[in-house]
Amino acid sequence: MKVCFITCVNDERCYAESLLYIKHLVIPANIQIEYVVIRNAASMASGYNQGMNASQAKYKIYLHQDVFLLRKNIIQEILDIFKRYPQIGMVGLAGCETLPESYCWGEALQKYGCISHALQPEYTSTSTYGKVATARFAIVDAIDGLFIATQYDIPWREDLFKGFHFYDVSQGLEFYRYGYKIAVPNQEEPWCLHACGIKELDTSYWKYQKVCIAEY
Amino acid sequence: MRYSKDVYIKLIDFMRDFGLSTDVLLCEKDSIFTEEIKRNYSFFKIECLTELAKKTLVENQLLNCKKRYDYVYIGRMLEQSLNPIALLAACRELLTGDGWLLAIVSATHYRKQQEIRMLNIDEDEEAIAEITVFFRAAKYEDLRFNQTGECLEKNFYMKNPDTIKACDFDIKPSYWLLKAGKYNLNEKTSWLRSFFLPEVRQELAYILRRIENDIDRSYNCQQLWQLCEQYEITAEYLIPFIQNTMLKPKQVLKFLSEDVERGKS
């Protein structure tokens, strides 16, 4: 059984660091790890389609190049969810219960998951969104694109999302169209660190927000 | 001057840390105030929006600004704005990544406005919660309040005799000085940035995180000590860096002290 990590890369130094963390994860017995790197991707959706088609692995983890996986057993824990609940198609590390009208998951009232952000080299902050008391994971409408694990291959909407925004929300809604659900596991402490630095939203964010709202 | 010495001193306190190349935008109708700031802090790059006859003009002018500023100051505009969220969002667009918005808000005026809107807000905490909603909606991640003290109250009455007539005497007039950041950056860490180039700080963070997450610990300890030697990074720098950067700083510090002990023996 294979698990494939798919990453769009335009910063080799950052990706090398991310890869180091993947290589120090605990690999469950009988699991092979595969890496697919997409360079010069026209968009996240197009890069992820390339990555998806390049791998035969049943389980795929679409990971941003600046995400460092801290949870050593993360592969086993994700696989446990997928194997036990075939109706769950996607797993993320942060997301929202109900998508708000803006389709920006971060603006939702009820969010789940936990992410540490390294906004500056010397400053890390952790966003703890929440967890459910009665289960190991929450069922959500949408997840953040920094980490998306899947057990089914559904094409990313590169026809609609030609940039780097809303491809994640869209993919979640595509999974729902196919009848699958999305989960965010309970996390006592962050399972990943997002070494994102400070980035300004470009104007395409609003453009693809409109595209997302119009489509779904 | 429109504002009391108390407000003025607090504002200057915030501005004290300005670097020589700091870009500042002051949006303030009171030209005496802006001239005072310009006179005393001539080494800042200060721009002013003062000739503001209509409130909408302020917001339009802000929207048309192309430049980015380290500090944007708005004096008593928020409580008078017809669309405070749009005003705050426009100001946010003008800030650099780690820039700050400084805003003076009249608590009394704010409460009166809210009461008129039948929200029955008569406690500071509730008014603060309301203002927080505006900032949150405008996507600020950091918001700090500073309420002015006794001297302002006296000053307010002395300088604004007309307002006394308009206000209920039972309402204690006061200002808030708000400081809002685009992102939730820890002020305590900002001084750490001034010591080393971003590449060195980044490498330091990478190595320390690997140690924290048990990735080739011994090898990365060696890397750390080499980096410290190469760039003369002292314990006085390293310890707060670890405390602010690591998710488990105590664990990292313990491991490093053990590594130092092992090296001695």
C-alpha cells in the first residue's frame, strides 16, 4: 500500500526542510512512501492534478512546501480514519463546520483543528480552533489547503481555479458532490507547523472567491 | 490642542520605537496636532491627511493611497464613520506587514452613538467588545486598548466646553488609544530581529525546530553551536529566541543544556 506526498514547489530550501520532517515520520508497516514534486505549476489545482495523475497510490497527501509535519504518527492516524470510515474522502488539519456565505473557511463561527504558524523566524503562534468531545474527528464543510489527505482521486477544478486560492474549498465541495465527507482530527497540540511568513493576499483571492461562490 | 497631554504622551510612547526610515501617515483634522508631531519628529517620513472637510473624503483618500506605511494614525474618525469596517479595512491595506494602525476613539462619543442606535451599551467592556467586532471584520489580528486617565477627563472638560452641554454629566468622558496590527505578531520578539540577518535567523529557527522535533538531534546540536560561533550568537540572544519560537521551549532548553554538559565531560 502506498501513500504519496504531492507538493507544488517553487522554493527548494523550504521544501527540503519540509521533506526532512516527512522523512522522520513513523511509517506504518506495509506502507510505502512516494514523493511527487510539481515544479512550475500553473496553479495549485493544475499542479495537484498533475501530481494525482502521476501516482497510483491510493492515499495521497497534498502538502504545501512550507508545512512541516510535527506529528510523528500522522500517517497511521490518517489511515485509521480512512480505513474505518470509507465515506470520508478527505482529511485536513484545520477547517470549518459550516462554510460561511463568504466561502472563506477562516471566517466561520465553528472551526476545528490546530495549526502553528511561523510568521517570522523568531515568532511562532498557534491557532487552536477546536475539537469535538464525542468523536476522534469533526466532520467539516471545508479544510485549509496546507494539508489535504485523500483516499479517492477526484479531479481538481483547474478549469475554474487558475491561481492559488479557493482550490482547497472547491476540492472539498467536489468531494461532497461525489457523496464523500471531510474530517478534521482532534489535535491536542499542532500536528504541523506552517512556515508561511507574512504574505499579503493578492487581488486574485477575491476573484476566485467569486468563482467559488458562483460554482457552488 | 484637541487632545489632552495624556493622549499625546501615550501616542508618542507608541511612536518612540520608530526607526529612522519609518513611514507614517497621520489622518487628523486637527492641524495643530499634526504640525506638533511633524515639528518634534522631523526625522520620520510623515504624511498627513488633514484637509478633510467631509468624512467620506477621508475614506476615499485612504482608498486611493498606493503607498504602504509602518504606522497609520486615525484621530477620532472611527466613531464618526458611517462605515467603520470599510474605514478600518482601507487603513489595513495601507499598512506594511508588521505595520500598526493607531486610532483614537472617544469612548463617550462611541457610547452615545451606540445608545442612539438602541443597542443599550453603557459599559466600557461591552463597547470594547463592539469595537473589537469592527476590527475583526476588517481582518486585524491584533488589537490593544489603552484607556486614558484622570488628567484627560479634566482636560476634556476644559478643552471642550461645548461637549459638556451635549453630554450627560453622568457619563465619564474618556478616550481609547487603540493599536491594531494586521497580524498577531509578538512585540517582544521584534527586538530579536534587529540583531541578525533574516537568513541567519531562519537557519537558527530551522535547526532549533529540528532539535525540538527529534530530527537528527546530535547532528543538529553541532550545527547549532557552529552557527552560534560563526555569527557570535550569545545565550542572551538564543534563550529568548527559543522561548518565542519553539512550541516546547523548556524541552529544547533542557536538551541543549544536557548537550553542553556532555560536551564539557
